[in-house]
Amino acid sequence: MTPKTYDSLHMGRSSIDLYSNDIGAPFEAIESFAAYVGGSPTNISVGGRRLGLKTALLTAVGADPVGDFIMSFLSNEGVETRFIPRKPAHRTAAAVLGIEPPDKFPLVFYRDNCADINLNIDDALAAPVDDCKVFQFAGTNLSLEPSRSATMFAAELARAAGATVIFDVDFRPDQWHDARAFGVVARSVLRLVDVAVGTQDEINAAMLRDVSQITVTHSQVSDTKVEGDTRSAIEVMLALGPEAVVEKIGPEGARIHLKNGEIIDAPGFPVEVTNILGAGDAFGGGFVYGLVNDWGWYRSARLGNACGAIVVTEHGCANFMPTMPEVEAFAAPYGGLD
């Protein structure tokens, strides 16, 4: 195979994330916030980079100071930013989070007219979608045009060039006009995907074909429950294309379902939770690192679990992604990653 310049290319949203400094306080009582960089593919690109991958990011930011904030952080991290277009007619996205452990994390997205959802096919053509070992994208990319068709186009090009295509299901109900529409679009993209990654709720939302079965509840944006038979949903997902579905199961770790029927359980690591948001993205950075380095399903997922466990003990996400020495030191008391 022709050598690739980048270990991984990540496509999707980026934002400034304002996280409550008043841990435990209800949202209306928050007095101050810390500013971090966020957005699922952005976070994963940083996570992979800190572990040692050569990562590139295809997102978009506005011609505004918030875009400057994100670009400066990514440049300092060593993530390749030269494929990130500025969109002067659009704003850089933002997210605001309250932190009330162990299970209340109210999250509000500000994505009206945002830059990253306006990524287009020309932006994809300008990026190294045919020059990466792994191409990873998020489900929120598919919520609106032109990002939807640009993402699917990029996935086609990446797969044709021999990249492993990873779909982070990334179901954010408030970004869709109808939860059922998310399922329709998610199922349509699976023919282009080698590995799909999601929580049980995300997998159910994507794969329940009988729309009468879909019940979505979210009293807060970040508190979403989708009822359904996860095992049968995974079987449908595998039949539509991917070689593997990685089911993220929280503190228990991850379960990898392969097309040949094999199921591989990779246990998690017990930690005291400060903030659960970002755990899945930290998992993604570790998991992609393992795949790029041919670690196999189990060890790749164990690395992802360790990264996720470390990040949930911290205040934010991208800014707190661990390095490989930090992961090894964390995992050692638990027998390491094997």
C-alpha cells in the first residue's frame, strides 16, 4: 500500500466550550465558566495527536476571535490545521455545559449559522481524504447540507484510497428536525463505513427501522435515552456494511461486535467521575491510535477505555487528553492495557 502522509483525518464540528467552574451548582446558579476547545472530531484529533499520531482536522471556523482561539490551540497541539477553511459568512460554534456529577450535565449548543456545518465538497477535495490511514467523521455532520453531502463524498474518496472509515454515530437530538431522520441518514451512510462507534442509545437511534418503536426523551440536551433492542440494532448495522460495531458501555468499557459474529469485551477502568462529556471522544482518540498501529480490537479498545477514564476525572475534554506515558502509568495498577 502507498504510504500515507497522515495517520488520521477527522471531519466535523469544532467549537469553543464553556464549562461551568461551579461543579455541583445548578445551571442557573453558575457564576463562571472555563473556556476550552471542543467538538467531537476536533477532540478526537487532539486525543490521537497527544498519543503520538500525525492527525489532521477538517472542520471550519468563522473569521472571528473564537475561530482564532480554536486555531491557536490546535496549532499548539500539533494537529494539522491547514485544511480548515475560514467561513466569513458564518460564526464559529459554541457549547455551554453545567457540571453536576454524577449524572447531570446540562449542555446547550449554539450552532445556528455555524461554520463547520457549512463544509462543502470543495473543502473535502482540498483536504487529504485520500492521504490518510483512517478517516473519521461524526453523525452530526449529516444533520444539514452542505456538510452532509461533503462528508459522504469524503468517505467515498477515503475508502476508495484504502483508508479505514470510522463513523462516530454522535447522536445529538437537538441538531435534527426529527430523530427518525437521523436514523434514515445514518443508515444510508453505513455502506461507506468500516467501523461504527456509538453508545447503546446512539445505535438504537440509528438502527430502529420501525419509527413507531423510537422513543426519544431528553429533559436536557445531554440526557438522552433511546429505547430499543441494542443487539438486534447492531445486527442490522453490521448487515448494512461495517466490519465492526464498537458499542460503548460506559464504566463497563466497550464491546466490539464483528461481522463474523464474534464479540470482544474490553473492560473499562473504575474512576471517580467529574465530567462525563468528552469520555467518548477520548475513547475515540485511543481507539484510532490502536487501529493505526495494528494493536487489534481488544487492545485498541482498552487504550480507548483508559483515555476515557482519565478524561472523565478532569474538567474538560480536548485540553485534558492524555499522553501515552500518562495512559501507561494510569493503566499499570490495573494490569496494563493487555
